[in-house]
Amino acid sequence: MRFSWLLFAIGFLSFAWPVVSAPILAIDYGTEWTKAALIKAGIPLELVLTRDTRRKEQSAVAFKGDERLFGVDAANLATRLPSHSIRNVKELLDVSGLNSKLVQKYLGNNPALQLQENEESVSGVSFVVSDSDSYTLEEIIAMTMEHYINLAEEMAQEPINDLVLTVPPHFNELQRFVLLDAARLLNKDVLALIDDGLSVALEYSLSRSFSEEPAHHIIYDAGSGSISATLVAIDAVPKGTSGKGKNITRIRSLASSTTLDLTGNELNRRIVNFMKDAFQQKHNIDLSHNNRALARLEKEALRVKHVLSANSEAYASIEELAEGIDFRLKITRSVFESLCQDLATSAVLLIKETLLKGNVSLETLDSVILHGGTSRVPFIQAAIDDYVKSDKVSKKVNADEASVKGAAFYGASLTSSFRVKPVIVQGAVYNFYSLTLTNMHPLVALPESTLFGSSHIVAINTTDLGAHPSLPVSNGGTLIGEISINNLTEALKQADSCSEKQVLFEFSSDPLKGTFIPVRSYVACEQKSASASGIGGKVKSLFSNNQPGKLNEEALELQSLDFTYRRYRKLSEDSLQLFSDRLALRSLKDKSKALHESALNEYESLLYRAQSLSDDDEVLTYANPEESKTLKQIAVEDIDWLLQDGPTAETNIIVAKQKKLADIIYSISYRQDESHKFNFSLESLNSTVEKAESLLSSFDVPPYPLTEYDEKDVKRVTSIRNASYKKLSEEYDNVTAWLNDNLEKHVSRAKYEDPVMITSEMDSKTKKLQNLLYEYLRRSLQHPKLKPKTKAPSSSSEATSTSEKADQETAKPSEGFTESHSEPTSTAAFESTAGTSTSTADNDNDFEDEL
């Protein structure tokens, strides 16, 4: 039976208890949309909502004068000020300077934006936002992250330092480091980078159980910037393998393929071009260089695409698109699909390539799990259905939220702060790493599909290296760094007696972030007289003489090599500090502006209230002459000041003015409220005082014949009742004295004077006196224990006589305070049977403890 994600989250996370308070924020930073999920003690797993309670936010940042906008507000600004709205920056993560093809393509799609060279940035470019300000790619991404971090911290009500970021599986080393650097600018720690396909598979697995036989699924993640198909194997690790004696779900990434041609943004552009051409044909107006009109067309194209995903037709409508002309166009689904017919084959080609790489047949594939907004496009779904058959197409995950939720759970599983369902998640290298030897021959350092954290060892002939070799490192064909061997000559001399010398390198990748790690290097050689034991045995276990380019099995000696690895495009510490300080200054500026605007809005609201109060004669009766004069003066003069000087005034001046007016309004309102509540509070207090007086005047302790009641218990009950009576009597005296001292002063004072008797104090005295009344009534129900019964008399007449005498004594009336809504206070009135007396006496110890 499947359980919903919510039930799972409750089952595993709501009962998770933190060792230390360490909230984790997962961020799914997409090309068009960004989502975030928070997990912390007390919040099992929640999506972070935007200011207007949206579950996702557009990946956009905009600058409007001194104001910085995010999300939908930033994207909407593009329709008015397209050069101020920065969107789709994820498409630029792999750029290397202003002349990069990616930059030219990006500027072609976003012609209103201006980029400039920036040598301090890894990407080599920055966005120009004003005549004096520009921000690097890392800073723009960090701004979006910071926006969500601020939202999450408001939700968590504590700082957040640990992040988990999702990345497309095709992201190379440089793209991963841009995201890591963006988090570093905010002084945040990235626990892990998890591939989108793996995070979706993890979320899919949480509500399901698996056997030891692997189930193969393709995660078809169709987003705005790319579409990827990731083959994963999900199984259960047999008992004992984990060392914990129980099965653990394991998710392994086996293969992946990605296309940048069939994307959500490309579909939008096809619709934009179609509408642009239609407008030109009808009105003979070319919109190619009208940035504002293009931005409006882009916004409308996104809406039309969403409508066509659920309907057969949609109407595009834009008022005054250009030169005052309204635009309206009917677009059918068949027309849309004809615009994209050359892309349909790419949808299926991804699945074919992935199955081939993973060596899994279509017949043995369990399902294709759809994720991402573009997966909702009908012609993409139809193409997948036709190829894999519809019964294998799964829509059982939330297409928008599965990735970020899986990432949040993965983050929780990496820390000791939460106890969650144990999982094993293994990502893989999908852009192989290679070395370029001195002879310019490439050598694979980490092959494609190598699991993160796994080692791969390569051997290099010394003839392929110079005296001081430097080996360029590439990732997916892009240069990312250089390995320099520092002591090769010395190591070769130490192994001078050996033949067949080779350089051995061990490479790996960060198990949590997937970045390249050169582990160690040796000179390996064989000696004729050496034994195959010891350290040479390790070499023998690693290499085979039937594998070309690898060390011979008889290699028995290792000489350690000293080497350094230098990343080419790395953010320097100085640049990191510069960008970080600039972001902090920008955030401080935004907060100051927000405080200033908040102060203006609050003071404006207070001024309008002051105007209303100054015209109310009844209210002014509660204001003294000075308050009345000041209130009327401020209500008139400061409205003009607020409009003219308020926007440029210092925030502390606005706050001071607001406090002065608020104090006056509070004093007047306080007196008015106290006056309205006074009569009710006084009536309640007087009523309680009267009841206490009546009860105290009727106080009695019924006689308990020692021939029938236990003497020790009679003394205990009498002591309890006397103590309760004493407390009630003392409080009654205090209250009556307080009323006598203050009531006349309060009633005779003027309305504009502060009250002598405060209603909250009166209510407190009423409540205390009532509690003592109820306590005394409870004490009056307590009776001493009866003596144990003696043997019944032999004469029935004597027994009858004794019983009648006891009944008469028990039923003897006593004077006491009674009221229709109160318990009777006479002890005899509560004593109906000997059995009842005995049972109530059993609980006397509770009252005795209180005394």
C-alpha cells in the first residue's frame, strides 16, 4: 500500500528530534522558477512560501532605482522596464567571457539586458544595472538564494546556515562551483549538490518499499532550461550490509542524457516568434527591436503555453502592444505543435540514449517518471507514451515540488540533527574528466558513470611526461584546472633500479558535491627480485597486465609523488570578500529602505486616525487641554510634512514623530476604554465581595461526635476548613479596604485624568477572590473518617434504636450560606451517607499537602 508524502513526512520527520538545532534549507534554483523547502525541529518538511503565499517564485531579480525586486514582481517589471529585469541567468553558468557563444545566445533572447567584462568573476561577465552598479553572475544567483533564505528564516524564526542545492545532471565542474560560490558569498555552508533526477527518485522512493532486485526507472525532468533523462536503480541493501541489521533503500544513478534544444524556454520562444510575425503581417510593424513589446509577448507566451497544456485553444491578448494597437490572436494546440514539430523527436531520443548508456532494455524498464513543468506539454507526453507505452509512464510525483522535497530529505539524512528513514544516494559523473599528456594525448581520469566518491586509478608512461610535467584537466571538454608534479625527477632517481616505470594517479570526486578530487600519485615500477607481498600486493590488486596503459602485475615498488592541483577559473579570496561585502551592503540598504517605507506607512495611518479622533467630541472629553491641542495641530500640519518632506526624512525622525503622536492617542484611548469597561468590572467585583461576605458570616464547623468519627481526622478536617476561612477572610478585608480607599477618588476625577482604579487590577482581584470562594466550598465537602464499624448488636431493637439515633444526628440541620448558583456550605447538607463520607475522606491528603 502506498502512503502519501505527507503521511511519510509525519511518520519520519515529525518525530525526528534534533541533537542540535540545525535547520536545513533545500533550494531548487531553476532557469525560470525557484522552489525551496525547509526542515527543522518542529517543522517536519514545509515548502517555503513567498510573500504572497506562492509555492514557487520566478528566478528573477530586478532593479528599480534604489529598490530591488524578486520573483514575480521582478519578472513583471520586464514588461515596463525590460533592461532592469534579469532572468534566466542559469543559462549562463558555463560562460567564459563576453565573447562566449552562450553569452551571445543569451543576449539574443534578452536584447534589453547589458553585460560587460568582469575578470574577477568566474564567468567573466557581469550585469549592468545602472550607470554606477553592476553585479556578477555569482552575485545575481546569490541574491535569489538570499531572498529565499530570508523567507525561510522568518518561517523558522532562527538563522539558517546549511543548504542543499539541486543541479541538473549535466552540470560540469564550473557550473557546480558557480552555485557553490554563490552560497559562499552569503557565508552559507552547502551540505550537498544533488542531481535533479536523484532528488526526484529519492522523493519517489520514500513512500514505497523495494526488494533486493533493482527496479529501474528513468526520471524525465523537463524544465525551462534543459530536459534530462536519468536512469536510476532503486533497491534494498540486504540486512547486515549496512552494519545496522536492517534493509536500507539505495538509489544509484546509472546513466543520464540531456538536451538544451527541447526546453520550456524554447517552446516559449516559438510562440513569441509566431505572435510577433502575426502582428507584423497584420499591422506591418516589426517588434524585433521593441524590447518592451518583446517582454510583454514573452509573458503572454508563457500563459498561452500553460493554457494549451490543458485546452485545445488559447487566446493571446495584449493591450496596446505597440503604437497604441491592441493585439489579439487565437492559437490552437495543433498550431503550437506544428511550430515545435522538429523538437518532438528529441523527447524520445533522450530516453533511448539513456537506456543505451545504462545497458538497460526498454522491456526491463519499470517506469518513466515525469517531472518538471514542461513535462505537462501534451506533444511531449504523447511522444513518450508512444515509445515506452502509457502504462510505464508515471505521474505519481509532484511535477513542481518533488525535486526540492527530495533534496530537503537528503539534507536531513546527512546530519545528526534529525533521525529519518535511512537511505543511500549515489550520484555519478556524467561529464568525464580527462588529462592532456605532454604528447597532447588525452587520458580519461574519471570515466562517465563513475559513482561519486569512487576512485579511479590511471597509469601514465614516464615517456609521456616531461621533467616538470603539468597536466591540463578537462571536464566534458572544458578546461577546468592543471595538475603539476613537483618531484618527478627525484622520484625517478630513487626508483632507478626499476624497469617499466609508470606514474600512478588516483582520482575521485566529492561524494556529496560531485567535484573533482586528485587523491594521490606514485611512481610505480617492478623489481626482478621483489616479492608480490606487502605494498606491491596493493598495486597487483589494482592493475592487470592485460589492460593496456595500466601497471604490470609485477610492479612492486611505489615512490610517492608531490603534486599540486590548481583550478583555472576560481573565485579569488579577495573577489569573494569584495562580492560578499557588496551583497551585505546591498541587503542592508534594502532593509533600511524597507524600514523607512514601513515607518512612513505606519505614521500616515496614525495621522489619519488622529484626524478622525480630533473631530470626535466624545473622544476629546478624555483628552486634557494640552493633548487636545497637540492632537489637532499634528493631524493638520504633519500630513503636509509627510507628503513633502517624509520621503527624504531620516527614518529616526519619522519614528520619533510617530511615537509622540502614538503616545497621545494611546493615553486618550486608554482612558476611554477604561471608562467603558469600568462599570462591568466594578459590578463583578462587588458581586463577588457580597458572596464572600455572606459566606464568611455563615461559617461553621459541624460537630463530629468522637464516638462515630476518627478523632485525628476530625482535627485535620477542622484545621483545613479554618485555614481556608482565614485566607478568604484576609482577601475579603484587603479588597474591601482597597475599594473604600479608591472608589470615591476614581468616581470624582475628571474624564481626561488617568483612572485611579484600573479594570485589569479589578478583574484580577475579582478572580482571586472567586478562587478563594470556590476553594472554601471545596473544603466544606471534606469530612473526617468514620470509625471502624463494631459487631452488630444481638438485639434487633438495639440496632434499630442506634441507627435511628445516628440518622437524627446526621440529618440535624445547620445554618449556612446557600444560593441558586452556589454549592451549599453546611457540611451536614453534603453528608448523605456514611459511604460518601468515607470515599471523600480518602482524598484528604491532597488538601493536607496544599496546606
